[in-house]
Amino acid sequence: MPPKPRPTARGDYVETETGNKVSRKAQLYGTQHVFLTGRAVIQPLVCIRGDLRAGTAPKPSELDKATTTGGKTPAPASYNTSITIGRYTFVGTGTVLRPPYRVQQGGAVVVYAPLKIGDHVFIGEGCVVEAASIGDHVHVGKGAVIGRMAVIKDGVKVLEGAVVPTGMVVASGSVVGGQPARVVGDVGDGWGMYEGMEGGDMRELWRSVGS
């Protein structure tokens, strides 16, 4: 079962109109690009980087010009990313969510892409997530790393401490573990069928936070 959060006072969280519970100690950057679809839980010390955007590395000549003439280096490209967190999804203490990126034009350009996390997802403490997408009813163990542009399908279990490589696609119903992670089994029959189970309905966990 997903571990229950430590008891907290109601005032430790801000509850939004759609029922999201966000710790006052969480760090959300670029909030206009962070979308909580309802009744998600963001624990203390979580860092969500909605502020990252595509940029072009300035040439040395442009830097010289900016320094000697008061000119300006080229402005970064406009935002083309977002972070979406689904309903009844739980993001554990100290976890970092960053949109995935690609390096193009020989390393001169960094392009960010959206990060989408589905419904009833549990992400444990101290994880780093840079996936392209995480499906519904996924359980990510403590300290796991989900690499850039990885795709985690529905009903997957990522074991504690696993390091999912860049671009890996994990099929529905798989269990992955190791460094680098590989498929080590399947979740089996009955995975996520009951409230409070790994991969299951997360309403009980949501109700327990800040109550």
C-alpha cells in the first residue's frame, strides 16, 4: 500500500477551488504553466519547474556586443511546455518534476516538451521525473528517476530507486526496477482494483492529507 503521509495541520496546505492540496513548503515555478486538474496532493519540498522554456545559446560575438555596446542578447524563445498533474495524484516530499527536453542543432538549442501525469498516480519521496507522460494508476517508488522523454503507460509499478532511461517506453502492467531500469515482472491480476492499494484509487490518501 502507498505509505500514508505524516499527520499535518490543515493550515500546512493550501486547498484550491478544485480540491488540490498544495503544501505551503512546496516550490512551484511558472505556475501559469502548471495545471492541477483536481484533488491532487503536492507534499512539502516538492519542486515543480513550470518556468523552463526553450532557449538559444548566444554566440560569443553576441555576448561581446552586449558587453561593450550595451546591446541585448537574443531573448529566449516563447514557452512551449506545461506540466499537467491528474486527479487524485500524490507527489511525495522532495520530488522534482521537470518538463523533458531535447537538444537540437548541435547543442545550440534546448527545446522543452510537456510533461503529463495521469490520474490516481503515486510518486514517492525524493523522485526526479522528466518523463513525457505517466499514465493512470501508476506507482513510482521512493527515490526513483524517470528519465527524459520516457513514457510510462497505465498500471505500471516503478520500484524504489529505479532509474528509467531516457526515452524508455514501459508497457501497461509492467514492473520495472534496476539502474538502468528494465522490466522485471508484471503487476499481476487485481492490481489497483481496490482503494488504497498500490495502483488503486487514491481518494483515501487525498482525504488523509491536511485533515
